[in-house]
Amino acid sequence: MKSIATRQANTVSAASAAICSNIPMTKGRLCFSSVAFQKKYQQQDQDHENSQFPFLFPSSSSKWNGKSNNKTTATATTKIRNIQDFIDQIPKAVNRRKIEKIEPGATDDPVARLFRRSELPTHAWLKYAMFDENKPYTRNLISTDNKTYTLLLLCWNSDKESPIHDHPCDGCWLQVLKGGIREVRYDKQLNCVADLDYNDGELSFITDNIGYHKVCNTGKKKAVTLHLYAPPFETCSVWYDTANPLQPKEGHNVNYSEYGVVRTV
């Protein structure tokens, strides 16, 4: 896992278009009661991946590895390959950072360390990866406790971007799971101050003390990013015109799906 990168001002990454939800975190998880059920689930997962994302996941290395998705006990040094293991450790990491007054995004930031320990295979998050060809990107809620954090999967169509936006929280941690993204950062006067690229596995972080940003997928392939916001927030400021830094619009965070199910209006 690559750590949070310090890059030069002609290439930067990260990303997040604001994110949050008021739906309580579900506690359910997959259980495999028989070998036959395991094989059936694995085949369904493989078929779904091949049919829905052949252009996004061409490599066989990202396929289901044939092992159970049962929860394992992770230590401070083991790699995290199960999405529920990752979720279980978020509140502790977020609270520890606050109690010990560790700067968000710092080298010893417990949240950043949690991300660096994660090596989530495709099947760990595939059920949340929902695209919509009519949207630049989709926000897909994975988990939230409505007070400490919100964890989302953002699915980016090619050659699309978010508007410039702020983060009215302690910050946004972002990790690229598939593809690549570009982040353009701005100061409070909406002057461009950095432009960075992030690829598979790379981690970024931003707060309003750093500035604002927009996230882009400038490539020809779709991209998937994992975002953690702490604490959750429902609205943020967005800018569609850099000529008017004092006149932001109010952006409302709307999830395309929640817990693997597309929302109906």
C-alpha cells in the first residue's frame, strides 16, 4: 500500500464530491453455510464482474480467489482484505486521532494507517460498485454510524469530474481502488494551486485548511474510489465558476445506492 503522497504542484490526487447519509449502519454480513453455497456465490460474483465491468477489470488478478469471505481478526500489522474488518476499525481510528490530537492526514494518523493496511480485492467491494451512464459519478453508501464517519464508494465514468467543493468536516480520506483519478486543488480565492494524478492503491487526504478541490476521471476507462468522511455531513459548498469565489452554491449529498441497493425516488 502506498502512503499518502506528497506531490509537486503539477500533479495531485484525492477526491470526493461530498458524501453522507442518515440511514443507520447495517450489521448483516454474508455467511457461507455450505461448500455448494460458496461455489454458487463465487460463480455469481464472477459472472456479475465479467458482465458488468469487463472494461474496468480486465485483469484476472482481481477475480474472486476462491476463499471464503468470513470475517478474520486483524491486528495492527496484518493486511485488511475484508470490507467488514475495515468498517469495524473505523470508529476506533477516528476517535483515537481526535483524543490524541493527531493532525488528519499526518504520517501517524490512525485513519491513514488503517487505509494503508487495506488491500481490498475486487470482490470485497464489487456489490457497491454501481455506475450510471447518465451521471458523471455515483455515490454509493457502504456504511455509516451517522455520527463518526461515512464510508462511500464513488464510481466514475470516463472523462467526467466533480464540481469544485469544500469538506465541512475533519476531512476526506480517499483511496483509488481501480483506475486512476486526477485532483485539482484550489485556494480560498479559487486559484489553482496543485494538479495531481493518483492510481491504483494510492491514498490522499484533504481538509478545508488545505483548500478546496475537484476530482476528475480524465482517462478512457472507468474508475472506482473509496472515500471516508469524518464526521458525516449532508451539504457542502460547490463552485461552478472560479470567477466567483464568494458565491458558492449549496450542494446536497445524494447517494445513488445504499448498502448495495439502488435508491428509488
